[in-house]
Amino acid sequence: MANTQTAYFNGVAFAATKNMAAIMNTSPTEKIKIRRIGLLNAQTAAVTGVLCAIELRKYTSATLTGSTAITPVKHDSTLAAPASAVIGHAGTIGGTPELLRRIFWSSDEAAISTGTLDEWEAMVPLNIIWDAGYYEPSAEPLTLNQNESIMVYNVSGAAGLLDTWIEFTVV
């Protein structure tokens, strides 16, 4: 059985040029395979939202310092946590980014009765921005080797809160 875990980044405040969620593998022997990444609009109080430009990036020769640490939830509590992973948001990032996805996100609060973009962002089946390796056995999940990272990066826009979840396996 795979050692599957979920890193949940709860209520991270938007800021321009910010790491909203990242996992970096520093282990020379382990690999971290990214299975799914999803976003949720976590803004509940009224704000004047803006359109945020968000990028999903994979970094090679990655560095991440000074981030706010996140402890992943193990799907099987008897299995080990990643040996040398840095999991967090904010902080100073470095390395060579490779763009995987670019999305635009409304940072207004969701008001379930109106059915606008802000509300659609709160529906789990619609907010998955990366999904590889579950339904198509020949699709290789995004693999993080030593000194590689995956990051949800907010390019522009600075209002509201975002929840991000990253589901991964450790091999």
C-alpha cells in the first residue's frame, strides 16, 4: 500500500509574489509523488476581492527558507512521514521554476446563494488544479526528486484567504 499523505494549508492570506503552498524534497533516497492539488476559497468575511493570478510551478535546484511549516496528515497513521521534506507556505523561494498551470482566482468571499465564480471555487470537484496518476495508470504522477519542489505561487492580487491541499505519496 502506498504511503499517502495530505498537506493542508489552511486560510493562507493572499499577497503578491507569495508561496501559498509548497512541498520540497531534500532526501537523496526518497521520492515524493504529487497526486492531487486543490484550492478552496476560504474567505468568509466580506472583502473587496481582486482577481489573483496563480501559478502551479515545479522547481529544480529548489530552496525554501523561512516558511511557515505544515505537518501533513498521514492516510495511514502507522506509516512514516517524509524523511527530509520541507512543507510550508510563505518564506523565501529559490531555484528554477517550470510552469505547469496558470489560473485566475477571484478572492471575494463566497456567498452560496449567488452562484458566481467565488462560489464555484468552494466546490471540491471543481477546484482541483492537478490530478495525475489515479485514473490513468500510464500517467506518471509529478515526481519530486532531491532538491525539487512543487509550489502554488500567487503572482498578483492581495485580498482574501486560500486553502490549498496537496495529496502525495512517499516512495
